[in-house]
Amino acid sequence: MKFYRTFNFIYYRSKGASSEFVSVQLFKSYCLPFILYATEVIPLTKGSVRLLDNCVKQAVAKIFKVYNTDTVDSVRQQCDLPYIGTLIEKRRLKFVNKLLDIPHLARLVV
């Protein structure tokens, strides 16, 4: 719910910029954090990841006014908006690596 509220606010405010790439950059900066919040520590099902990815697809379709699935995927690739599962895995790896870098936690693991 908060994602859609944030996206709609940014989308309508950035319409005046007359550049879709401004909207995409604002989307990456403000909306993706709502989608990805705490995903590195919560195990998500494939269905949940697909649901989150659908939010990104709908946002890209609305920004660029394209609704064909292949076109949306192509636009996502050009704008560096990969599949949300990929972003979640990167965040999870970064989180685990940071945990292992803490000296007192590394001793507990061994």
C-alpha cells in the first residue's frame, strides 16, 4: 500500500519533467526501498517475490505507457531494473557478508 502511494506521488510530480528516466531514477531511489525493506532477513516464497516483481512491472508500464510484457521486460533491462529476486539475493549476500565481517560474530560461527 505504501509503495503504491509513494509511486503515484512521485509519478504525478515527475510528469512535468517530461522525461521517463527522471521518473525511473526517482522510482529507484524512493519506491524500491519500500519493496526491498527487510527482504534480506525474511525468507520469501516464490509467489511473494513474483508479487513484488509485479509491482515493479506495473510501475515501469505506467511510466513508459507500455503494456506488452516483452516490451516492459526490455525497458526494465535498459533502465537497469532487474528481476526483484536478483536484487533480494544481492541484498541478502551483502547482509550476510557484513555479519561475517563483525569480529565477535565470526568467532561464534567457527
